[in-house]
Amino acid sequence: MVVVFVDSTDKAEELLVAGVVVNGELTPVFSLSPVKKVIVSNVPPFLKNDLLLRELSQHGRVVSPMRLIPLGSKSPLLRHVVSFRRQVSMVLNDNKEELKLALRFRVDEFDYTVYVTTDSLKCFGCWEEGHVIRSCPNNTEARRPVDPPNRIKRKAPTARRVEKLLS
């Protein structure tokens, strides 16, 4: 995603209508303000993103690729594991503020229910909604949350240590 700031509302509206040419290809432009972060939960790993995106597109315009959300394990042995949640950015129909859905999919004679909720993008620099800190229009020098003090750094467990723990 590329974020462009312009100095007037008129220029922004002109870009929204006209689009931008990138590498010789016309690219549509979307306003950041109505973009909502959409979280899809309880997604079995075999459900394809295309299937989810097709269903979500009935509720608005999808403006980012579907992203797998990592499990968040600190262990290097488990960093590759993803959760049963996925994330996508959308502009919702009729400028709705939130989306709360339960979608049912039938796969191999079994029904699977996934849950869809929205969350606004929130800047951790100025605390306003609608953008993130790296694209903050309020010139917040890309401040990042500070690491907690006295953070203990541990060595990654070796395969031998893991085997010992598991036996």
C-alpha cells in the first residue's frame, strides 16, 4: 500500500476520481478515512482466501490482500504457526462504521462458521483513527511504543533442550 498526502481536499478528490498511473498501469486511489480493518476469526486453514474475499466483497470494497495473522508465539520453534484469524482492509458499503457477521461455509459435507468483525485503524502516535503511525499526517516523527524496561532476553532453546523438556 502506498500513502500519498496532498495539501487540499480538492486535490484529494481529483485523485480519487482520476486514479494514478504507476509503472504504466492505472491504479485506483482510495481515501484512508473510511478504511476499516476487518478481522475474520475461526477460519479453518483449508478455507481459501478467494472464497472469503468473495463473501466479504458483498459488504464493501476490499482494498488490501488477505493477511494471515501469526499466532504470536515467542518460541522460535513455533514462529511459523499462524492463528485461525485473517485480516483485510475494506471500505464498507454505505460508510458503515462496523461489520459483525457470521458466515457459514460448507466443505466436504461439513458446515464451518467464521466470524467477521471490524476494527478501525488507529495511530499510536496521535491516537486518531483512520491511519497508522508510519503514515501519520500529524507529523509525529514515527514514534513507536517503547519496549518495557528490564526486558529479559532469553536464548532460543536448542533442539536437545526441547527434546529434554518433552521427554
